Amino acid sequence: MKNHMLTNQANKEIDLTDSLERISTQIFSTPAEGAKWVAQQVALLMRAKADAGEHCVLGLATGSTPKLLYAELVRLHREEGLSFRHVIAFNLDEYYPIEKDALQSYNRFMKTQLFDKVDIDPSNCFIPDGEVPKEKIKEHCADYERMIALVGGIDLQILGIGVNGHIGFNEPGSSIHSKTRMVSLENSTRLANAYEFQGMSDVPRLALTMGISTILKAKKIILMGWGNTKAPVIQKAVEGDVTESVPASLLQTHDDATFVMDEQAASQLTRFKSPWLTGEIEWTPKMMKKAVVDMALHLEKPILSLTNNDYNEYGLSDLLVEKGDAYEINLQVFYAMRDTITGWPGGKPNAVIPAHPERSEPYPKRCLIFSPHPDDDIISMGGTFQRLHDQGHDVHVAYQTSGNIAVTDEFVTRFLDFAVGFEEMFARDSKPARDVLSEARAFLKNKKSNQVDTEDIRAIKGLIRRCEAAATCRYVGIKEEGIHFLNLPFYETGAIEKAPMSEEDIRITVDLLRKVKPQQVYAAGDLADPHGTHRVCLDIVFEALRRIKADGDAWIKDCWLWLYKGAWQEWDISEIEMAVPMSPDQVRKKRFGIFIHQSQKDTVPFQGSDAREFWQRAEDRNAHTAELYAQLGLTRYAAMEAFVRWTY
């Protein structure tokens, strides 16, 4: 019997998928699913502690990452009776100096996201104090450590991860022995958090944070990471060496730490990026394309120059065994990449091209471009936008939000100065504009960090962006009836924090889709947008199309959805299904179209971790895509815009 059991174990296939990961990981399709799983772990612990008559001590994080978690915990409280009465909460960090009620303070964040929505005792909520006098910082930090120890330590610590690997505000180089203290924030961290402020200059340079030693003393740790921007650092933290230069990697030394991420954040892990290195896989055309393109770029060789020896040394010997000689594989992948390139994004009329990304018929097509902000259309697909119009298609643009929070206060008064001057020149009574200007100047002069703009100022900022968007459409040649301003309600909070997607957002989008009945839809698939607007806008488009399809509208059967990426990132080269090349003249024309958006020129509000202006990002990204195609042995173009088709 014993020998029989050993034989069965030997024959059983060993799963090596996560063999290169040095820390436990949980990977989910979406951030919402991941956050729900984490919330269940928190709820299980809270209920177990309550049943035992004990306090549950939680270490909590701030920033964009835990918002979905807190929303789910609030739901569990309201709908399933999860009580926080016995919870003691210690927050990781806080900016310094900052007022407690400032819009960007983590004290305010925790109240609005969680504490004010559940039954936690306010006296059990501890957050580093951004108002404490500087001479008392060391004493305040030591007291914070003592309070954590006094309640028996943290039972569960929730973490996010910065693009440079920081946890809390423990920047690269932080000692594994560090405790709660004041720290200086790296420029990359300040840039990443700039979306919360009006500009980079407003982001505090200092912060108070729990130390890495404090974090590692927690009995259990869960770190969350969402989106492509976190993928490179998550790979380092999970699969790389333990090093203080990547603070999150120090969690490998903890006995009960788990990384929870969505598929995008996990995309750089070996099991996803190079799955052929972790065990047997199914060699689909898509997987073969990914492997060969990755190898060619890594070896800096054109696809058609790859040899059998290259395949063997790169870990692709199984592909050779299954598919045959390198030459045949090279040809198949080369043709697949070649066929993504087209100067006819709407399909080439009167031509039969079986491998073309788009259909030749119908021609002309009705095309609907969804632009989350009033400049995403020209920034992300300006060359394609122009081609669709020039090639005779009926092009419509839907600006999903007003984009008003991305207009600086100074630009408002400049715009009103023009309005007053215009009225003085051409109107008899200039009092109304003067009154608005006077009120706006007075408000903006005394505007506090925790104040939302007045309704008039928000309307003016929205008008500025609306005028710029309409001017861009006219520049391309779009007729007035093809310009649609949706002003989706979820965006109109007046603050950086947006409301969730609503039924009204979906209804507005459904109505427009049914009015236009497009054969092509373009939408922003770039989920790295730091303030989340792109994510919500895309979800609204997905849901609107899903409902129309469920209702059986006939036209939806002939409607294709293409996703572009915005100013934050680009598709992986192996994912691209349509690449639209641009000449140097077309690149310049796109640049001039972006320049029309003067309110976004020179200084970029909420720019994230990238200090370049949007036109620079777009040109660099488009040129890089073209360069990658050239490196693979395909035609060299000045620039390329990339798209992936989405099946709904």
C-alpha cells in the first residue's frame, strides 16, 4: 500500500506556477474582487475577536488602493451587521504639516471613507498628527509606538505599495529596524500623490509614518496592489531579493504576509509575463506571439533572425518541440505582428484583406470616440481620430466628464478677464461678468485647502475645457452635431474624490449609443489614471454596451469596441491588435491639436508620477511603439497609436 501511494504521488503533476514567488499571493480579475476578499479576511478576524471578547487591533492604510476595501467594509456593516465597536485602529501615516480637516489629510480620508460610516468608537481611532509642533515630533512618535504596544500589538496590518516599493511612507533605504518617525518623501512619491493636490508644489515634503519594524510586528499582514503601474515593483517585491531598496520586499521575512492584487498588477510576475518558465503551458497563437516577441526584444534581434539556439537558451525548447523549426514559428509571429499595422483604422473600403484588423464593410462607418476627459481623444488617438475623419467616416466624440478640477485657479481669473474685456468692447453693461470676476477673485484669494470651488467657478472651469474640446474637434474637422458633452454625474462632486458609477451615468451613455448607433466605438482602456476617472468611464461604457446587447438592439451586433490607452501608459507590444502609423507631419498635427487645450499646457494638474506634459508623453509613447515594431524587423515609422479590440 505504501509503495502504491508513493507511485501515485510521483505521477501526480506538480504545479510550479508560483514556484518563483517568495511570498504568498492572491490574484483576482478585478480590484473589486480582490478588495472583497480582503474585506472577508478582516471581517472574519473582527468577528472571531468579538466572539472571544477581545479587541481587534487593525493597522489601516490610506491612498487610492484601500478605497474599495473600505467601501466593502461599510457595506458589510450596513447590510450584514459587521460591528466595529470593539475595533482599535492605528493608521500608517500622515502628511506633515497638514491640518486635520484639509481635503488631502489622511485624518479626513479615514473619516470620510470608513470611520464616519461605521460604529467605531472615535476614541479608538489613532492617526499620526500632522499638526503636532515640530519640536514634539519625536515624543509624539514614541507615544504612538507605546499605544500600539499597550493594546497588545496590531492583529492585522493593511498595506498598499508605492511605485518605488514604499510601504507606509517608508521610502527605499528605510531600515528594517525603523520605528514611527518623521520622514522626507521621495520626489517619485510626491509626484504619485500630486493628483490629490492642485499641483506638485502643494504636496508636503515630509510625513509621519510607522516604521518597517513596527509593521513587521503585526501578527498578520495583507498588502494590496491594483493596476499596471504597480506591476514592476510587485514583481521585485514578490520574486526579487529581500532588500531595503525595495521596502515591500522586507515582507518576505514575515511569517504571515499575503500580497493581494488584480491581474494587471500581477502581469509582471513570471507566471504571467513568462509562463513558459514555470511549467507546461498551452501554446496558443497568442501565447506563442507573446513568447517570441518577448524573446526578440530581450535579445535585440528581429523576429526573422531568431534561431533554434535562441529558443533553447531562452527557455522555449518546448515550443520548438511542439511547433517545429524556429523559421516557421518566426514567420507565423512576424505575419501576426505585420497584420496589426494599418493606415485604415475604419477598414479599407473596396478591399478584401482577410487579416486586416477592421472590416472593410460597411463604409463609411459611424465611429464614436469616448473621451473620459476633454483632451483624452486628441492625446491618446489624435492621429487615428484625424484619419477616421479624413477617410470619410461619420465621426462622433463623446466627452464623458467636464474635466473641471484639472483647471487651475489662475486660469479661471485669466478667462474671466477676457470675458470682462469682451463685454467692455461689445456690450453696453459689463456688470454681470465683473461681478462674477470680483466674487471669484475674492473666493480664490482666501480659498482654504479643505474648500471645494463655488458652483460658478466649477462651471467656468468646465466651460473652459468644453470650449477647448470643441475647438479641437473643429480643428480635426468634426461637425458640431458630432460633438457630445455628457457631463456624467459621477464626476461632478467638485472634489478630487468622485462618486461611484450611477444609473444616471449609464442611462446617459446608453441614450447616446442608441442615438448614434456606431459600427465602431473607441474607449479609454488606460486604467493607470491616478484619480480613477478612466476606470469609472470605462466601466460605464462596458455596462451600457452590455445592457444594449441584453436588450437585443439589432445594430449592436455590428458594433466593434476598440480600447486605446491614455497619457499614462501603453499596451504591451504583444497585446496590440491594431497599430495606426503616423508620419512626422501627422505627429506635428496631433501636437498642435493637443496645444489647443491651453488650460492643460505648461503645468499639468494631477499629473501622477510623470512630470512631462501630456503632448510630450504622447509623442514619446507613440515613438516608442513605432521603435519596438522596427526592432522586431517591421517597417520603421515615426510614431504609432495602438489599440486592442474588446469583445463584450
